[in-house]
Amino acid sequence: MSKPSLVVEFIKMQAAGNDFIVIDNRFYYFSASEESHLAQLWCDRHFGIGADGLIVLNASSDTDADITMRHYNPDGHVATLCGNGTRCAALYASHSGMSSGSTVRIRSGAGILTADIGQLTSTEGRVTVKMPTPSGYLESAIPVEGRDVFVAQVWTGTEHAVYERKETVEFARFAPMVRQHEGMGSRGVNVNEIEVLQPGVAKIRTYEKGVEGETLACGTGAVAAAVFLSHMGNRPDKVLLHAKGGDLYVHEQAGRWYLEGPAAVVYRGTFEYNGES
């Protein structure tokens, strides 16, 4: 006899095209293994709901944060941080009463982050997150098809590599090579290609580990790109990054980096879960 199914409510959200399944775990008490299983089941775009990741929210157990957030990639692995996912989590917390006012404190795998929400409506808002301080900036050259491509590594809550677009390097072929390159460490990296349009403005494409494909936007990738531009001497007050799913803004103030952009509720729904595939 099969187990009885639990009807689970979820919210589909997106931030600059980065889309997520959001579950309010105050009502379900899913374990970490169950959450990983849910991510693998429902992030699948052909056999599930379809998303770049699963975000699980809980009420904070202390006074330092309003909520706790765990982000799972579609492969079921926990990601230390997702910038756009954090902005979606903040918007949900504000709408659901998990926080008071327009500022949300979020405990993540990368520490406690603060998000400010503006231009709030019933389904969307403009959310700015104070991101972790970038670290581990390292420049290297990766050989590809007989050419060395200059790549910078940086941690912005998770591991990233950034390089400037080359006419001779095809993103769809090169990004997976960098993602798994031995020089990128045992955890691998997310890969960002940027094309500078003018000072402080660039196009960006991101290949995400765990998704194992290109996404429409990546918040921690946008910060990594801004850090890269800063090291290249391109230091405007605010960097505008044109991702496929929308525009993201990054700026640095007193050594802290901020990620800004839109976030929205797409729809609400339910699925049945009995712990089986």
C-alpha cells in the first residue's frame, strides 16, 4: 500500500528570470533529505514544476534574523547562497508576515544578509540585498582550443569564474569546460561571460553548477562580474548588468557589495508528495 500523499503549497517566484519554487516550511517541517528530494523531483522542467532551484524558508530560531533560508539546486545539492533567490525569499517574507517593515534579515549558508524592499505591490517588488564580502579573487589563464582565456575566480557567497567575451570562444562550449576545470577547485564554479558595452554597463551570461546549464540571470554572478570589472579599473558608482532575464544593478559601499533588481510572484499552486519518486 502506498503512503498517503501530503498536499504541499508552493509559490513560483522569479527574479530577473531566475526562477524558484518557494516552500514555507513552517507548515511542513521537511527534513534536509526530504528537501533535497523535493528539489530533484520538482525543479525538473519536463517532469516537474520547473525551476532553477528550490528555496525552503523557516522562521528564525533567534533574534538575529527574521527567517532562515536554504537553497537547493535542481540536482538536490545545497547551495551556500543564491543572490536572486535571497531577493525572492525577502519578498515572500514581507508578503507573508514573516518579517515586519520593508527590511528583512535572512540567515543563509553565507551568513545573515539584509534585504530592503521598495516599490512593493501585491505580487512584486524591487529588492536590494547586502551581499557577503567577496573574497579569494584570483586571476589565471585557461587554455581552450589552443588559446589562453583570461579568467578570474572570486567567491561572492558561492564560487564564480568571470571572463570577457571573445569572438573565438563559444559560451555554450567553453562554460562547461571552465565549470569542471581542475584549476577551479574541487567544488567547481559558476561561469560568467561578460561583454562590456560602456563603462559600468555590461551584458552577462551565466552557466550555473547544479543546474548544469545557462540560466536567465544569476545574482551572485552579477556581483562577481562587478568585482571583476572593479579589478579591471572599471569602477562606476553602480554597475548595470544586462542578463537575459532582466537588468541587475551592483554597487559597492564601504567595502560591502549590494545586489539590486526586480523580484515577483509568478503563481501559487500545490503538489502531492508521499516521499517517493
